Amino acid sequence: MSVSVSAFTRSDVLFPSGDGRCAAWLYEPDASALATIVMAHGFAGVRRLRLNAYAERFAAVGYRVVLFDYRHFGDSPGEPRQLLDIDRQLDDWRSALTYARSLPGGPDARRIVLWGTSLGGGHVLTTAARDHEVAAVVAQVPHVSGVAAARSVGPVQSARLTTLALLDLVRGATGRSPHYIAAAGAPGEIAAMTTPDALPGMQTLIEQSNIGREIDPTELMVSARVILRIARYSPGRTANAISCPVLVQIATRDTITPTHVAERAARRIPRVTVKLYELAHFDPYVEPSFETVVADQLAFLADALRE
């Protein structure tokens, strides 16, 4: 299926990744592409949760965009569903890069930009530290420190989640279905993110998404075992290995990725542009903040790709 708009065409595609495939939307501008932007969401996120708004803005000004769902999430196949495996997601990023580089087009179209947000913001930093052919990176409210993520939930909640994560590991080892937890919940509830802004932010994100169909509550859950892995996943540690220009957008009221932690990691990137916004973690995705955030991304890319 293809969707035509005045300045670009969007097509449904699948590309191989590991033992499966990822579903993606391929946005092709009417004119020659300025570059190719590869995009994916954050913790438990799927492309239908407002990422199409970014992709459409990029495609409208001349970028080719590959916007994909991780295996096990959204429109991508993979069983069990909602299996959030960081290493598999990093494999999906590498596979998306391979796919983007295989697309036809001139030298501009073969320049690859990585765009990630929240946990996906950490993934693009990790990927760019390993792949020095990436032309530029946009990391929006990125996850940079597993220690900071663990601290954000507090010791009591951390103990509860760790117990469920161990239960989930046992279930996986014995061939049973995962034990799921909600991605976002109110303070005191069992969920991966329970800061005061987490659940309202997720609800606003859903409300402003042009998702084409109603979100099933099970799509906003994750296998509990990820809690053990995310506490050890700190993309900020390899930030100094990134050679391309990077835009890091930090929300100063972000209680999920605290400002000082994100800023400290960002300053380790040799060619970094840091933008601070008086926002909470979920605000950049939605109006009225979206317009400012995406305008800064477009301005950064215009400068970075001229180098």
C-alpha cells in the first residue's frame, strides 16, 4: 500500500533483521533526497505514536525516511509479543542501516542520519559509536545511563520490578509466555515508568497520535525481564567514540532521563549540539512543543549535512 502526499510518497516495506523482519514506512520525496533518515521509537513505543509526524515533516522538505517498528512490537512480526530485548533492538538498528544503504539513489540519498528518542535515543548513540559512516545523529530526550534509569523508580519500586523481572526470566527459560508489566503507570503502580509525568505524558502522546486504529492496552506493555538489562545499558559511556555531528535534545523537567545526566553524557560527544527545553519527557512529541523541537532538528540537519 502507498499513500501519496503533495511532496512525498509513503510505502509499506519489510526488511530482514536477525531471525525475523521489521515493518517500516518508506517515505520518498518527489525530488532527489537530501539524505536518508532512519527512525524508531523509544521504550515500548511504536511508529504510530507520533513518529509519523516527524517523518512527514522530514519528507516534506526533501529527506528520504525509513521509519520502522522493532521486532515484537507494533506492525513488525515476532513472538512473543512485546519482548523488549535491547540487543535485538540494536540488531534492528544495524539491519535498518543496511536496508537504507541498499536503497537506490545518488550520493546524497546514501548519507544516513540516525534519529532516535528516549530509549531509541540511546540506541542511535550506541549505533553511531560503532558505525563511523553515519552522517549525523538526532537524539531526542535520550536514555544515556542505566544507573540513572534505575534510580528514577526508587528503591522500593526497583525491588518490586526486579522480582517480576526474575519471574519473567524463569518463565522464558521454561518456554512459557512472558510476564508483562505496563510501560507507564501512576506513582506506586507496577510499571516500568512511574514518575508523576509518565502516565499523563503517555496518554497525551496517544491522544495526539494519528494511529489509524485504537491502541490496544497490551501494545503498551513490555516483558518484565528488560528491567534487569536496562539498568546495565548506558549509551553515554561510548559517547566520545561518535565521530559525526550529533544533536542532543534535553528536557529540563525530565524525571526519566534527568537533565544533569543527559547533559554530562552529551558533553562527551566531540561534535555535539545541545538544546535544552523547559519540558517534561513526553512533551517534545506533542503540541505545542513539537513545532519548536522539530524545527531545531531540521535546522541542525541542514547545517550538519553541509559539512
